[in-house]
Amino acid sequence: MAGHLLTDRPITSIDEYLATENGGAGVARAVEIGPAATMETVTRAGLRGRGGGGFPTGRKWSGVAGQDAARRYLVVNGAEGEPGTFKDRALMRTNPYQLIEGVIIAAFAIGAQEAFIGIKSQFTAEIDAVTRAVQEMQQAGICHDCTVNIVAGPDEYLFGEEKALLEVVEGGDPLPRLLPPHEHGLFATAPQTGWEGRGTHASRNAESNPTVVNNVETLSNVPHILARGADWFRSLGTKESPGTLVCTVVGDTLRAGVGEIELGMPLREVIDLIGGGPRAGQTVKAVFSGVANPVVTAAHLDVPVSYEGFQAIESGMGAGGFIVYDDTACMVEVARMFSRFLYVESCAQCPLCKRGSNEITARLERIEGGVGTDDDIAEIGSWLEKVTDGNRCYLAVEEQKMVASVLRGFPDEFAAHLEAGQCPRPRSIPFPKIVDIHDGDVVYDPRVPLKQPDWTYADEPRLTS
């Protein structure tokens, strides 16, 4: 489903992009009205971060631009490691030019010294497309007096965490820092607990270098807002969630897909429109927005896809990646699979996160394997209460919210495992970390179950559909 972000066919050259209705018009408008008015336009439009948090973009920009700092930076999050999500890769493949125009506008608005785009090194098609777009924008004079760097990063889940992303840009491992980017950003040299600035950009003077981190989809919206105006953007979506959302639908549906919908559309309709609905003879039992939020049960399938809609059912919209499970899926196995992923991907800087997610996973494995007891349920509950103690990123909270929601939403399935001593719904369920989506078919990464807690792999099998 095409919209203003997703096009019917890929745009593969700057000439094609400039021939579109708004190609280049956004940056021209930004230069015309100046940085302050550009930020004010984005603020009035109500654009919220599309990476999962939903923070108001204009407010984030203004907060960094308003700081008295010698240097500011812009970082683009193109890591896209959330299970069930493929929308940023679809945008970078389909129209990388709108992303780069958004980067240019954002850097101009906040007075950024440079911009950095973090993309996983295995996303070769996306890196090639974005690199081409940057080069052609520079050659066309659109990206004049600006520096855009592309940083190829690791496959780890935490590469997509904004504080860990800054570490990768500086040449380190994806280990989340203590303080957020707007307080102490890239190449900061001001003394802080647990980290210090490094790299060729690091100054000899104590500086904090406030940094804006925006998602690919967020910045792809910016040129359209500047070209068409805040009122146009406000005319789409809902009052609290204006605009459109690029959604991914995978799992127990007729097809896998990526499509652009107007915010406020019921989740059930999104699943039908993009995923073709459930498989013949089956009904949807559960939907996960990645692994970061509580499960959406069948009773809430008509929830509006919006920030306020998901908040009303005590879940979260995340990055618009919806993993669908029908009534043949075992929710104990899904919880175990998701919990193991978070345990493995935990960086271990916060001991209770790593240990707690390990203990929770082990208990879920016992229950799913038919040897669990009531004590395992009690231990899971105990660890869920303390797994977030001292956490410096959101991963432990994801573990807590996701596992607790499955326990609350499907208590009968846990009870059935304990009573029967075996899984009543034995079925192979692939982990929904997406390698590619094409013509309704999805390729999942089979390496996920082989990844070890130290981020090494036990083996390297072939990719399978």
C-alpha cells in the first residue's frame, strides 16, 4: 500500500526524485523560513518519533538547538533490529532521497555539525541506496555545506538503542550509556560516569555536544511536512497521532507485507489490509508489536493503531511491526522464544537484567518442555519484579512487560502445560527477526536460536523461508 512515504515503485535517481511533486521542496522551504520556523512547523505538525517511543520530534529538536553548545550532531537510527519490523528497510530501498532530504532539514534546523546514519552492515541494499542518495544530493547541490556519514554497525539488537547507537558511531560496541544523547551526545568529553568521548572528533575541551537521534521513518516525513505544511500533516491520522504509519505484518497471516496506513485505523483492518488476515479456518489469538510491549489479545483487535489507542489498552504501538499468532500457536512457547531473545541480546552491563532474563527464560523453558511446576511460575513472578532494577536501557522493561502480559493474558495455557506435562499445541514457530520481505513472502533469520549470551553463534546455517 503506497502513500506519501512508500511509493508504487522505487525511486532510484535524484532526477526521478526531483521530478516528484515534493522532491527538494522541503529543504527549499526550510532554507526560506530559517531554522526556528522549520522547528516550529514540525512542532505544529505533531510529528512523533516512529522508532517506538513516539516522542514529539519538534520538541526533541528544540531541546537540543536551545542548548548553549559549541557543537551539535544529528544521528539517524537505521538499525531496525526489532523483531517483526521491516518498514525502515522498505523506506530506504524505496525512496532513500526523502530520508536524506529529511536529514538535511533536521541538521539545518538544529545547527548540527555533522549527521551520521547508523545502518546494520548486513543491510547492503539499504547502505548502497542511502550512499547513492547522499552522493547525488551532494552533486546536485542540495546537500551543500553539509556532511552526512554512513556508519555500518553490528547485528546486535542494542545497536538500535539510541545510547548504544552513539557508542557504535564512535567505534565502540553497542553498549548503552548512562545519559541520553540530548544531555551528552557524540564525541563528548565532559567527565561522566562510565564513559568518555573518543575518536577523531573528540575535543580537548570539556564539551557535551547535545545530539538528536531520529528514526528513518521520522525523518522521511520531514520533507513532506515542510513542503505541504503542518496543517496538511494534521489532516491525517488522529489528534494525538497525526500522519501515517508504515506497518509490517508477519506471522500467522496469508502473506507478509509492508504498507502505509493512516494512523487511527483499527488493528484488525491493518492485519487484513497488509497481511491478508488470518489463515483459512483460523482466528487471531495474539498480536505483538515487536518484543517491546505487552501482547494485544483477541479482545482488543479493534484497537486504533495510534499512540493513544495502544496506551488505552496498556500496550504500545512500537515501530508498527505486528507479529500475528493464531489459535494454533502456543503462547508459552512464544513467551519463551521472546524472553530468550532478550536474554541473549542483553549486554550484561546491568547484572539483574542479564541474570533476571536468564532465570525467566529458564523457567519458561521448563514449563514449555513439560517439566515445570507452580514454583517456576512463582519464580518468574519474583524475577519480573526486580529484572529492571538499575537498568540503563529499556530492554529489561521489555522483558518485564512482555512476559507479564502473556502470563496475564493466557493463564489457561500455562496451567495446561503444568497439568498435562507437555505442550498441548506442539508446533514449530520461527522467531520473527526479518531478513527480507518480497512479494508476500518473508525470510526469517534462522541464526537467532543459535546466538549465545556472549553474542557469538553456535553455527551458521543457510537462510530459509
